[in-house]
Amino acid sequence: MKKLIGTVLMIMVILTGSQVLADTIPFYDRSIVWAGWTNPSHTPNDTWGTPDFTGGFATTSSVGGKTYLTGLSFSITDTNGLFNKLYAGDLFLDTNGDRQWEYIVDLVQRNYDPNSDGWSKTTATLYKLGTPLSEAPPQGGNPNPYQTSFMKGYSDSNIRSGQPVAYDNFNTSDTKIGTVTFNWPSLNNSTGNALFTFKDSAAQEILWGNNFTVGWTVNCANDMIYENINPVPEPASMLLMGSGLIGLAGWGRKKFFKKETVAA
């Protein structure tokens, strides 16, 4: 009996331990624009042309009893063969649901020329902002801390105009944390994934907790991800599994004593 209980407990430790050490949390595209921002063009549409963000997933890992964000993957569909003319905007992260961006991955280099084409950046810097940035500042404020949507050679009617795509105001109060590698897919009427991988010091910087929000789009802002990601690793499922294992142990104990009574 002791052997059975020990085996059950070991299985529970392994299952719960694997859940803590690493996890994958899915998210979806359920917002048309970032909260607090109006949508002056193509108001009813979640997606206008290319790209179509369908969602993705976050990856986390546990170090020293704390869980950190280590990666983000975004699922993208090119609907009209124009995706390869686009480039990625900055990645915005709100770690505590207070409607303030605390971290930004700087994919759009400052002083980037919006009249130039192409995008080949594979590494970027993770910044922790000295003063968190409001997710919904007064639009058109002076100075506007955001770089808003644009696309070379296309009229305003071809983009979701006036939407934030990058942060344009890094200063000495903002801290460079570490490196993020970035994989920008080459799409032509196909589906792929844009991958952010937090490396070294950056991989042990962003604590994963409740109300984690991510904001990301491309330079035309024709679709965007602005989503709260549920970080809870399905406690109900773990409780159900644990209850089942405890029940198994009880059943084994009952069977053991039944055999012992018969033998007597």
C-alpha cells in the first residue's frame, strides 16, 4: 500500500512540477483597436486587407519559484499578397493590467524613415520604461509618444490611420534590459508565425502574473493584437487530476484491506 501511495504522490509531483517549470498560454484576436483609441477608417472591420492576426501563444518558464515570460508567437495570415511589403511595429507589454505599458521591445528603430521599404531586423532591445506609458493617451497629443500607422505609396484609405504602431520617445529614464530575437515570416498568400524570444537577462525580467496584456501590430495597423492573456495554468484541470489520483490511492487501499480480510 505504501508503495502505491508513493507512486501516486510521485506522479502528482511530476505533473504539477512540469506545469510550473514551463507553460504555453494561448491568446486570440478579439479586439479591433487598442482600448481608448478611435478607429477613424474602416470602423466595422477587425481586419482590412493584410495582415490577419488570428492569435498566438505565450511561453513562460519558472526560475527560483518565479515565472517569467520567455516568448510570444503571433499567427499571421497574408490575405492579398502584400505582407512582404510590411514590417513589424514595437511590442508593448503591460504586466499588471493597470492600462500602462511597462515594457517595450524596440523593433522600430528611432528615426526610421517611413518612406523606405524592407524589414530585416532579427534582434531588438527590451526596454523597461522609467515612466509607464498610458495605453490610451490623448490622441494627437503634443508630443505624441506613439509613432502612428503609415505605409509607403499607399493612401490613407489603405491603412488603419492614426493607430499606434511604435514608441517614439525613449529617453535616459528607460532601462535597456536585454535582447529579444525576432523571426519575421516571409508570407505570400500564406500563413506563418512571428516569433519573439526573450534571451538571457530579458528572459528573467518580466514576471508573469494576472492581467497580462500584449499590444502589437504592423506599420499599416490593418490588424492588431491587443489582448489580455490569462496566465492561470488551468487549476481546475490540475485539481480534477489530483482528485482522480487521490481516488485511485483510496481504491487501492480499500482493495488491499479487502484482500487482507479474506486472507484472515
